[in-house]
Amino acid sequence: MTPDKHFRDGLVAGEIRLQRCSSCHAHIFFPRVLCPACHGTDLDWVNASGQGEVYTFTTVRQRPEKGDDYNVSMIELAEGVRMMTRVDGDPCDVAIGMRVFAYVGEIDGKPAVLCRKTEE
Amino acid sequence: MNHALRGKSAIVGLGVAGLGESPGLTSWDIMAQSAQTALADAGLALKDVDGLFCAMMEDSMPVLMAAEYLGIRPRYVDGTLTGGSSFVNYLASATAALDAGLCDVALVCYGSNQRTASGKLVTASRLPPYEAPYKPRYPVSGYAMAAQRHMHKYGTTREQLADVAVAARDWATHNPEAFMRDPITREDVLASRMVSDPLSKLDCCLVTDGGGAMVLTRADRAKDHAKTPVYILGAAAESTHRQISQMPDFTVTAAVESGKRAFAMAGVKPSDIDVLELYDAFTINTILFLEDLGYCAKGEGGAFVADGRIAPGGSLAVNTNGGGLSCTHPGMYGIFTVIEAAHQIRGTAPGIKLDGVDLALAHGNGGVLSSQVTAILGSEATL
């Protein structure tokens, strides 16, 4: 099974699956066949804890007839990987450094990693 | 101490075509007109070209399409596509190919009709699969997130970003080739429609038609041509990522490394350079590249560009044609950084001509701050 397929199957199962390198112990996202840090090829899978923080973000503005403005965020998960995602709620409430919880939700009917704010 | 390729090639011809709006012309037509103009500038013809360097948005094998359209059979081609930086990158590969005798006359060319064809940025790239579901507006959202991070980490302000746009427009007001020539103020930039926070419309490059071309030969025959040669003293590239999520630090680009190596190859330092042409797809670019190329410390770029420092009459001449923000931006702008840099050394710039330019820097950016390529050009006096 390709690493990409294993990741996507994880989303269908409600899991955010990350790779971890057995040689240097780095977590890896996006899924691939080698570790981009040390180039080792012995990789395991772990489920992400979901704990994360907003690294940076933007609000994509739309003309009203096209729909509401929406958030696009870069999240750093506790495991040390960064991914693009969306933080739920009012895009104006998102801030860098904000604690979030990553979960598997849906975009356009397909499973996708989304984030919600964590209560401090 | 000199790098083996320092000064081994020279730009002997420059040409542009179809800048602004060119209804009725395809991107290939504009590319070909640019090529003809540059070759005529050099006193050469298409039949003399045996090396072709071209990337276009319209085809997956653009260098072959270009050769076919131009009716030439080049013995050396490079169609490497690193986004808008491609054409600065070709200075390195063309120099190496010329020096090795793999070709004798190198033509670098580009054209796009995206303003009249669609009015929107045309890009051959599809969104990466792990980013596409979140619908970032490509490419502006990537740059916006870099700007947001820079503002958070260093206190850079929207006003400072606006100063970059105002300076670019000031240069453009003097350039008859520039598409936008009406002066703007900081307030105009702040009041323009927000596109992807914190970048508003006037923080973003233009969408124009246009093409550019340049002809390179070995330095030893460069003086046989019609125009004053402009020598390639240094050219270096580095890339860090393709997907913006994978950029190691959103406030530091690979220009740190490309710049370091280009300066080392040329044997000069940042303060020696008379004029800088930086790929300003968005206002944050100029700030990042001034920092990363060594003109100010990391985080101080916002304050650096304030008070007209990079505008006409300021202490550092940056983007003297008006840049991608105000002169032209037909999808990929990289070739125009080199064309304007070379014009300033020749004394043939269409807008403000600076006095006594011997060293110019052209910096190309590609993707979403992904590919960085720095070139140092020099007059004969710098050899």
C-alpha cells in the first residue's frame, strides 16, 4: 500500500496517521517512502495526538456572491510536523500561537484534517 | 580566487514585446516577438541561435514548442521550470553551456497573454494534493501567510508593506513601459480590497500581457555585437520546498544561500551593488529579499523600506522599472528582473536611468517562495 493511501485510509477511519522515522525519530508529513531529515527508509506509522498550534494563517476574502470569507491555516502538531488546514469558526478569531486540536472532519464530502480552538 | 564561470558569458541583446495588453496575440506570438527584438538588439538573427532556454505556462514541453514556433533546431535546450525564477536560473545554465561549447548563441525567452486571455493569473501548476482541499488562493495565500508570520515575529506592519508598493509605483511613474503609472499613497494601498489577509490588491503584482528575451554569448565574442555587453559575474540557486506548508521558516527564504553564493562567485559584496531588481510578486517579497540578501538584518526589512529608502531618490535603488507590482507581471516576471538590471548597466533603461551603474543584482523567485535564484551582472569595468 502506498504511504499516501495509508494516510487517506486513516482519514476515512477518523485517524490522522503520521510517519515516524526509526533512525532519527522525526515525524513526517506528508507521507512518503523515505525520511526527508535523515533519508532513512524504515518508517513506522503513529496516530497524531491532535495537539497543535497555529504557525500562521490567512483569511481568504471572497466577493459576497461567491460565499463567505474563510480561514486557511498552517498548523504545527505536537509531533513537530506542519500541515495546511482550516480552523473552525470565525476566521477573524484565529491568531498565531493559538492552541488547536486537529481532528478528521469533512470538506466537500471528503474526510479532511480540520482544527478547532482548544479551551485554555 | 575567481570562480571558473565568473564573467565567462555576457548578455548582448535585450527585448520586450506586448507589455500591458496585447489583444489578438497568443503567448507564443509575444514570446516570438520578444525573441526577434532581442536578437535585432544584438545584431543577430534567429538562424544564429543554437541554444534555447524557455519556460511557458501553456505547454508541458514549452522549450520544444518554442523551438518549433521559431523555426530553429537548437543543439542545447533548457526548459527547467522553477516558476518565475526560471529565467534567472537560465543565466547559470546558459553560461555553463556556452563556456563548455555546447552552444554559441543562447536565447532566453518568455511570453504570456494572460491579461487579455483570462484576466487572471494563469499557472501551469495544480495545487498540491495535501493543500488543495483547503482552497488557498494560489499563490497569494502562501505569500500572505509568510507576511502574517513576519508581522507576528518582527512587528512588520501593513504600512511598511504598503511602502514597498508606493516605492515601486514611484519608479513606474517615470517608465513609459510600465502598466500602472498613476502615483499611489500608503493610504491607497491600505484601503484597497483585501485579497488574502494581510495582503490587499495593491500588495499584489499586476496581471499583464508581455514577453521578454535576452541573448547571451561567450564573453570573448560579446564585444563583436551591436550593444555594450553586460557580463554575468555570478548566478546561484537554491530551493527549499514546493508546498508552502513545507517551507522551513516562513520568514527566511533560500535567497540567503543563493545570494551568498552569487556574491561569492562574483567576488563582490551587497554594498558594492548599484541597483537591485527583486522579484516582487507581493510586497512581502521585497522585504524578505532585502533581508535575506544582506541589505538589513532579519526582521528589519519593514523599517528598512520606510521613508522612501528604496524609492527614486532613496539611498538604495530597488526595482527601478516599477517591478511586478507596477511595471509588468505576465505570469512569470523573472526575466524582467534581468532585463532591467542589464539595461541599467548599459544605460538604456526605459524609465529612470541611474548614473554609473557597474554592478546590478537580479533576483528571481519561483513557486511560493520556493525557488530563489540570484544573479550579479557587471559592466566591462568589473571584469
